[in-house]
Amino acid sequence: MPLKNTGTEQHIKDTAKRVLFAEGKLHATTQEIADAAGVNRTALHYYFRSRDLLIAAIFQDAMQDLSQRLASCMTAELPFKAKTENIIAVFLKDMMAFPYQETFLVTEINTLGKQLMGNISSAPVKLYLKEAAAEMEKGKIRKMNPVHFLMNLFSLLSYPLIMAPLYKKLFQVSEKEFRELVEERSGIIMGLLFKQG
């Protein structure tokens, strides 16, 4: 049996990520992904025996990337407010590049549940929540369970992108106008989460 070419395997995963997360073809078939990658379907099945295995591999990569971005942002040697601004900037940049990734992750989490989320470390989150509690004691953030603060942050970041097709229709805005709205979110989110002054 020939050795697998990890470059080809990675190329298939990168292509699938582009098709699913950037182009929004969440129901793309293995044939569509193979065509986009410039490989035949037999080659795709050599690396990933089924669409489900390919999806699981992409999900694992996406969750690993998410976990690493969170850890990097949350453990940075920055004041809490600057750290939060950094989280927003990093996530908005990623979400603009891959606007359908959040929808994909939510769908897969709700379909396959805990079995796909084994690589997420809670240590950076615990550190960030501890810092949030300290900021609340200083009066810089309204007092609440720090978990609510972090859920608010994530919701304010991801929900507009998950609901983007509906919002574009509801608000009668173009793709360009919607991107401009998303780019404005950083300041709006910071204004909602932190007390002014």
C-alpha cells in the first residue's frame, strides 16, 4: 500500500474549509470538494473514507484553531480591556474570512455533541473569567456572573454572522454594506460590555 501524501490530504482539507466556511456550501458533496481541490473522488476517499470522516477532520481542525486562538488571546500579557479588544479583532478577522464557519461549528456541535470537542482547554477561559471578575470588582464592568460576560462577548461576535442571510434580507443591505456593519462591531461590542469613563 503506498504512503499517503500529507500535502494532498492537507490540500483537500484546506479546499473543503474554503468551500464550506468561505463559500458557504455547507452541504457540498465529496465530488464537489474533490473537483474544487483538483483531485478525483477516489483520491479524496483514499484520505477520508467518507464525507462524514472529512467533515469530522475539518471540524477537529476548526475547533483546534478556535481553542488555540482563544488561549493565545486570553493568556496574552495585556490589560483586560485590551485583551478583550484583541479577542474581538482576532475573531472578527477570522469570521470575515470564513463567514460560514460559525454556522458549521454550531451545526456539527448540535449533531455530534461532546465527542467532537475533546481538544478544548478550559484553563485559558478560567483565567479570563477570573480577570473579568476582578474588573467587575473595580467597577469597570457591570457585576454579573463572569460566565455571562464571556457568553455575551461570544454572542455579540458570532450571532450576527450566523444570521447574516436573514439580516441582509431584513435590513435590505448588500454584502458590502453588511461587511461594513460587521467591521463596526468592535467598538459597539466594547461599548456594550464596558462601562464608559
